[in-house]
Amino acid sequence: MSTTFQLDTATSRANPTPAPMKRLTVPKIMQRKVDGVTAEPLVMLTAYTARQAQLLDPHCDMLLVGDSLGQVIYGLPSTLAVTLDMMIAHGAAVVRGSYHSVVVVDMPFGSYEGSPQQAFASASRILAETGAAAVKLEGGEAMAETIAFLAARGIPVMAHIGLTPQAVNALGGYMARGRSDAEEAKIIADGKAVADAGAFAVVIEGVVEDIAIAVTNAIAIPTVGIGASAQCDGQVLVTEDMLGMFERVPRFVKKYNDIAAVISATAETYAAEVRSRSFPSADHTYQPK
């Protein structure tokens, strides 16, 4: 079953809203995995703006408003300085620009770790102020109580295990996880814990492939891989990485285009035309009657 749709209405800055289409739901995402098998892998990409959401939405099952926006949009050195207000502002924009995908918003560092009650206050703000369908938080067994608390109160939660960027200081860097027996056991235990706690799906990031497969086979909820395995129930990438906006990307990223070169070349052509006064031409100016 294909999940690609064509929009009937063109968009512009003056008319940014595409033609409505029926939006997927969290239960529909969960139902894609039946008896441990997902026939058609789930497609997920990050989105941070309304226009980006419009372009990605017809092709995706889920859009992730990731706290990676701290680095991609704001030029921060890590995700740790991202605030709840930032996530809400971008989450609302992505919801406005999408009509098909389930929109998931990252809970930023410091907004949920203190207690289940703190997590509920943050998550309820995100859902109420953005219109998103779900939140995502990092952590396995340590976050199981919080996930259960949120799920019991009607907040769908996507978990995130393996390489967890918000814990980069504790992990000692962004290296792959699962290269020791202890790490392998922890990742598998984390996957089972978040599934048992009521998460509707789990991102597995930056882990040895065999471990990602083991977690996928061990739990009933969908797994979404990033630097994990093609055998996960779905995949996610940072859209700007996939498009080639940056020269350096993680090993697990496939560059499907070189948008950075396109933008640079286009800006060079524009600058040359402005300096030579060949732009704007008569076609781009208003003439007297």
C-alpha cells in the first residue's frame, strides 16, 4: 500500500495551505506492525517549518519536529540549549503545513527528566499549543515510569534509545552504541522497557545493526531506525542532512541531493546579475501606463 499522495492545490507565500487530506493517527502507525512484522516500512523525516512540512508531508507517515533544529536552524553546538518555547513554535508551524503525516515533537532537554509530573506539564503544553499528535523523549528504562504516566493520561509517546543526543555529555560523544556486551544488554532492555511502558513507537539511533534487529524483533511496537538497520520498522533522517545542506554528516546519512551547491550557485548568479544591473529586468519591474 503506497502512502504517497499528490496535492491538488499549489502553494505560495500568499496561499501556504495545501489541499486537505486525511491525516494518519497514532493507532494507525501502531497497526502497521502486525505480529512483529511491518509489511511497508514507516517513512519519517524531520521538519521545522510550514513550507518544509508542505513539501515532505505527502511522502511521509510521520514528521518529526526534532530538537536537532537547535543545530540545523539556530547554529547551536548541540541540542542542549533548545527550549520548550522553540519546540512549540516550530511544532505549530509544521502542523499548519501538514495534513497527512503524524506530527511528533521532541521534548527538549530539561523539560521532562525531573519527574513524570514535569513531563506531563511540558507534553500537555506541546500538544495543546501545536496541535501535534505525539511527543518524543529520550531514554529507556530510566524513562519507563514517565512514559507510563504520560500514556495513562492520553499523551502518545515515541521513545528514543541507543545514541541519545541529549545525553552526549554523559555518553562522551556521538559514537555508535552497542559495541560491548553491557551496552548491548542495556539497549535491548531499554527497548523492552519503553514498549512495556506504553510508548507507541521507538527511535533506535546509532547502534550496532544486530542490536537494532534484536530490539525490533523483541517488541510489538514499531521501531524507527537512524543509523541502525534496514530491518527496523521504519527510518528517519534529518532532512537537511539527507538533502545535502551540510558538507559533513554522520556516517549513517545518505545524501540524496546537494542542495547546498544549488543554493550557493543560485546566490552567485543572482549576485552577478544585481552587480551588472541585468536584474531586475523589464519582466520584473512595473512600467508606466
